[in-house]
Amino acid sequence: DAGVIQSPRHEVTEMGQEVTLRCKPISGHDYLFWYRQTMMRGLELLIYFNNNVPIDDSGMPEDRFSAKMPNASFSNLKIQPSEPRDSAVYFCASSLERGRGYTFGSGTRLTVV
Amino acid sequence: EDQVTQSPEALRLQEGESSSLNCSYTVSGLRGLFWYRQDPGKGPEFLFTLYSAGEEKEKERLKATLTKKESFLHITAPKPEDSATYLCAVTPSSNTGKLIFGQGTTLQVKP
């Protein structure tokens, strides 16, 4: 298996633009997670899905952030409009079972200028 | 509030010099404690899961242990390739879908 695949690896955008981050989980994994990593706050859970249904989105910073999982093999995270404070590395992870170890993707480094 | 604290923030070792990393946690019922390794520019890589006090897991030069309040990651005779950031995370019983991470310990092993 190719693991969790994220795209793009790097994204540079101007403040106010819409940004879309993409994730393909490991086939057969029922859980999908979006995390954000910054130097100040470390790794923070934004939202997670089970069987394509959002279960906990309490970590989503504000209404500018949205995430969807239209099918078992794809999820996206959108930021509209983007702001410089959104600059971070965004990770997607998937898991076969709740409470077990997750497999993380390589991340998308987002820079908003 | 569920919380994970790791110490030290950074650790420099000479090759072969054994040491331990600490992870203290406060959680409303522990479902599991996880250790991950993260290399620069990459996502965290799963190392171990511990579920109950007294449990131990080993992998090559790494050994993880768990008590009711903390976990240790012991590194025996480290090599330069063990240099990385080591992350500890917990899953609370109240929300078993959630991993709460500590800030990590950045380990540098010099030859």
C-alpha cells in the first residue's frame, strides 16, 4: 500500500484566497483525521471522520475551515478565505480502528502571504 | 482538561549514551498511550501503543513503559539514525477517536 497520500506537498497562496488540501487514506481504513502542526501549538486535531461521516469537528478553528469526505478514498480540507495565521503543516491520517495507532501522510506545508 | 507534557524539549546524546524521554499525562480515563517518531519534513511514524500501567514494548534500541501518570521512552546505546523528534500522545476513554499530542522531544545523537 502507498500509505496515506496528501497533495499538494507545498502550497503558497495569498491572503484571502481559497486553499484546498487533499487526502487519500489507506484503503480499508474507516477513520480519517486532519491535524495541523505549528511550532507554537504542536499537533492539533481539527476534525475526524468515521465511515465518511464527520464525528468531531470541535478542533476546526472557525467557519473559514471546512472538511468533507465524499467517499471512502478521498477527503479535502478547505480554507476560505485564507489568512497568514493559517500557515502551518497540515497532516491527514487514517486508522483501521478507533483507539489504535494512526498512519500519517507526509503533510502539506501551507504558507499564506 | 486532557493534557500531555513531554520533557526534555531537546536532548543531545553521544552515540552509545543511553537515556530516557518522559511523557506525563492528565486524562479523564486512558484508552491508550502512543509514541511516534517524526523526522524533518515527514509525518509522524507510529512506534508503540501502551494500554495499561506496567505494560512495556520494545523495538530495537527503544523501550516504552507506562505507569498511571507517565510514560518513558528508553533509548539504549543510541545511534545517529535515532535522531528525530519523539512524540507522545494519549487517547481518552471519553473520546477514543482523538489523539492528544505532547510538544515532543527533539533528540540529536552525535557520532
